[in-house]
Amino acid sequence: MTTMETPQTVVERIPLSFNQEFLCLFDKGDGEGPFGPTYNIVCGWRVHGAVDLVVLQDALSDLVVRHESLRTVVVRGDEQYQTVQPPTPARLIVQDLPGVPPEQRDRRAEELLIELETGLYTATDLPLIRAVLGRFSDDDAVLVLVAHHSAVDEWSMKVVIRDLAALYAARKGFDLPDLPEATQYREYAAWDQERAGSAEMQKARDYWRAKARGAQIVPMRTDHLRSEGLPKGTAAYRFLIEPELTTATLEVARTMRSSPFMVLLAAYQTFLRERTGATDITVTAFTSGRGQARFQQTVGSFFNLVPLRVDLAGCATFRDVVTRTRSSCLEAYSHDIPFGQLVAEAPEIAGSFQGDDTCVFTFQVFQFPFLLDHEAIGDLEYTDIRRRLISQPETTDIPDGGLWTLDIDPVAGDMVGSLWFNTNLFDEGSIHALVEDFRDMLRTTVAAPDTPLKPV
């Protein structure tokens, strides 16, 4: 990508964050990869109340002005930097969805999300966010926001919808507190680069050099070789974890002073232990990457990959696994550094990314601090569409391998899960079997945490 400049135009070249530099390592141009047209995030909300389309369009424009990352271009090549472009109106598409009975509208809303997830949206078509309003009736709709993943992460989308709702209400004349001044992503990128030479970061690098020595992320054996050159696609297999297992997970978390993520990760590590026969288990997960409070409400690409290494040798029961997993997680979180820097200290840990017949699966549990659930802002009520149940053969891209996602539904009392996978590497049947095996493992761990582990 090149940036055209004239003598009258001076483009500010803003340094990249380390996460942006990491994305550039996988750059495959504008046709695919992390800057390609399928690397997007699509999120939806049910909206109750009469939506004023003119005001919504104006609020979207306000949103683009407020958050620079939505109008930022990452320049790749010999020189790498980012440039913030002047604001332009975000595209708003209105789609009527007539004749859908109320009891079928949640499913139709999810189908709309699926339709939009198969779309193509480039990382250079500014602004990097667009909206679709699907209207069931004059006062019942689904609002979908589509943003390029190079500009936002899942956390950012939760910030974006709250800001958009507040901007819409303000334009409608509601007396709400003014939004605080937005901290821009360029401020994070500058802080990210400045702290690289700090004593704190050196201590973190020393930790990972020792912690990751001799470790390798547990590889998953693929159905197809990379060298076969099959066309790359991403599918999502969705499933439910029943309320009994969800309740058991929460109870183990409560009694062991752990988060649900730690308990579920411990079950996954036990699953890998039985599957591979290994006791030295390293799994990748995501952290928010937002180390300072001032960036909690910043929109940008913050997410960070972190390897969680747990030695399961000598663990007699699942409770032992949870204890060690909790300790490993707390250590890793307190030494969180950009994954690219971590690999520089321990390059062997990333070997599983390179195999012709292996890949890496990342494990995550959604734990966002703020979600909209029947929340009234101005004259509209918003609810996150969290309960995704329809599997799909084509969805937005993941760079490589597979991605487990679990989300505990506090209303239904169960757990909604998905396993995203690259279709050039895996057959659908293998993914279904993997999920069933993991569900079986949950039944023998969280449901009976004191049962002795099987020998390996």
C-alpha cells in the first residue's frame, strides 16, 4: 500500500503499536490475511423503540469523528506506520424484515448477522465501520455494526455501541452526561513503544524467557496438509453446554477463588493431556491488552495473545489442575507483554504455527466488563445479541488454525460455545468430534472435580 502525498499535504506518520506490528508479520496484502476483506468483527444488538434514521446516521458520523481508529490506515511495506484520515460519513444500510413473528425474530436477527459475516470489507475503505439496521417493525429492530479487525477488537465494539447510543440520545435532545474525551489509539501506540525499554518490561521479558524455555504450544493435527494448497476459509461450529455443567463450572470457580475462564481452561488442558499424553501443556489465550485504566474506553486493536503453560505432572485430581492453572494465569497476566516480543525471547514456543500438518487452537471465554442487556439509553432499549446458535460454513476470517469461544449466559443458565476453524485444514466431522470429546471431559472434571485423573 502506498500513500499519495502532494507538496501541500503533510501526512502524520504515527508509529504502530506492537500488536499492529504483529499483524503486519502475517500481511498477505489487501486480498487476504489480517488486512484483507474477510478479517472483520460483526456484532449485533436488538433495539426496541422507534429509530430515527437521520439521527442514527448523524450519530454514526459523530462516532467516526470521536474515535480516530475508525478512520486510520495502516501503511505496510518497508516503512510501517499509521495515518489518521479526515472523518467521512459511515455507511448506514436499512433493511426491512417484514412478516417475522415475534417468537422468530431472535433467530432472524442471528441470520442477518450470518449474512453480513460473509461480506467483504477492506482495511482501506474508510471509515472502517458500517451499520445495518434490520427493521421488524416501527419499534423493533436489530442493529448490526461491522468493523475491520485491524481497527477494533471485541472489547472495542462494546465501547462503540455505548458511545453510539449516547451520541444518538444526545442528538435526540436527551439530557445525558457528556461523554468523556476519548483517549485515542495513537496515545496507546506511543505508550506501548515508550514502555518497551522500561525496567518493568525487561522484568517481563526475563520472566517469559525462563517460563517459556523448552515449551511449545500444543499442536492440533490437521486433516489436510498446508502444502495441499486448498483455498482458505473459516467456518464456525456452534454448540451448547447444558445448565448442569455450567452450574458446576461456576461452583468450582467460586470454591477455588478462580474465574470461570480458569476452570474451563483447566478442563481444556486436562482434555489435551489425555489427547496427547503430555503433562507439560501450553495453550494460547487472549488478554485484553489494556494494561492501563486510561485505555479502557479506547477503540483500537488491543487484543494480545498469551501462552499459558501448566505442568500437570503429579496432579491427582481436577482440583489440582485448577490450582496450577490459576497460578499460571495470574503469573502470566502480571507479566503481559506483546506476543511478538515474547516470541523474540522464546522463539521455539511458536514452532507449532509452522507445521505442515499441525496448527494452533486458541481458547477464550468472553468476560467483558460492560454489556448491554435491556438497557435504556434515551428513548431506545439495547440488548447484546450474545446467544449465537446457528453453525455456519463461512464466516469472518481467523488467521490460522482454530478458536474456541465460550460464553456463559446468565439468563438461560447454560454456556454458548463455538469452535471456529480453517476449512482448508479441517473437515467438519473432525471438529464435531472434538467438541463432543471436550464436552465429555467437562462432565468428568467440573461435575466431579475430586475424581482421580486418568493415568497418561
